[in-house]
Amino acid sequence: RDNPITTKLVQDGFVSATSMDASDPANIAAIHYHLQNEKVENYWVDMLDENNQLLGTSHLGTGIIDKALVDPMATLDIAQRLGAKKIVIVHNHPSGDVGASPEDMKLTTKLAEIGRSLGIPVEYHVIIDHGKFGLIQRKGDVFRHSEVPFQEPAARPLRVPKFAVIQE
């Protein structure tokens, strides 16, 4: 007999936040600013409701110094399971350069295309590093990159649920 692998979504702790409102990308940068000290790339997805309020976050991968393997379907699967209406992609660049690589732009575009077909659009993509973050967001029909200055907040009084998909 086949033993199919089944999975379930579980809450796996919390991350600290200054705001639950993802309308301002700086709020997302504040949640993930701990990534500035990582020596390898880490990939996260933040799930939002229809009003850009955070439902939760999930760490989906750890890579090497200049790349992380990303599975678009796993990204959107966890968003669907949580009932997200939109997502924000977050990762770090250990190099200190928050410029968007061609791979970052391709990933954002691909996730946006798949997400749109599933009814879960990509709101934007944040790239974390010291004192600034990169922001990839839609401008008309294409995604564009900009750099945004950032100062780490003194406090993060709120808690965002952290989720993971596990095998049963």
C-alpha cells in the first residue's frame, strides 16, 4: 500500500513587529531586520489579509552567501493554507548590497504571475541589509527596484505568528 505524505500548517512561535500594517514596507523591514546579520541568504514570506494586515510569516529557506533556493509553489501553498489575500517576499543579501539581482527580479515576476492566477498577488519584495532595504514593487506593468533608508526601531511591541508546514 502507498502511504501518502500529508502535511499540515502549524504555528511555530512568533516574530516581533512594530506594526501589523504591511502598507508601509518599512514595517516589514522592521520585522525581518534581524536578517542583516545573517551570513547566508534567508527567504521568508509574509501573508496579508485584504487590508494589508499581517496574518503571519514563514521562513521558507536558507541558502548560501549569494542565493537561496525558492519554491514558488511552496510559497503560495502556505499563503493559501493561511487564507492570505496577498503576500510580501523577504530575503537578505549578506553582501551588503540591497540591489535587486536579475534572479530577484525573475523570482518576483514569477511569483506574481503564479500568485495572480491563484488570487494571491505579490504586494512587493523586500531585500534586507544594514541601514537600508531594497524594495521591488510593481510600477505599472513591470516591477522596479529602489533603495530605502532604514533605521532599526527601538522596540517591536507586537507579535506576528510564525507558521510552518510539517509532515504528519
